[in-house]
Amino acid sequence: MSGEGVSFLGEPLPFSEYIELPNWRHRHVGIEAYREFWRRSVENHEDFWASVAREIEWF
């Protein structure tokens, strides 16, 4: 897919190619799961973000 004129926040990006990751459009969370994530992040943000950090693949 050509990305001629690609910009971010109104600024042109230094490349002209748009890269779409495989299956990216299918990676979504339903509204109920989103609300649960949000609730956990607000009620106990330290535990929530600690669990998110554990999911990151550090290299």
C-alpha cells in the first residue's frame, strides 16, 4: 500500500511507505474487556501496570 504523503500530527514523515502489520485489524478488545482493563488501572494502578510490564517481551 502506498503511503505517499504520510503524516503524523500534521507533520510529514520521513518515509513514503505505509506498512500494515499482518492481522493488525483483527487485534482488538471488546468493550467489556476494555472497561475491565480501565477499572483495574484506576482502582489499583500499581498492580495493573506491574502486570502489563510482565507481559512485555524484554530483549
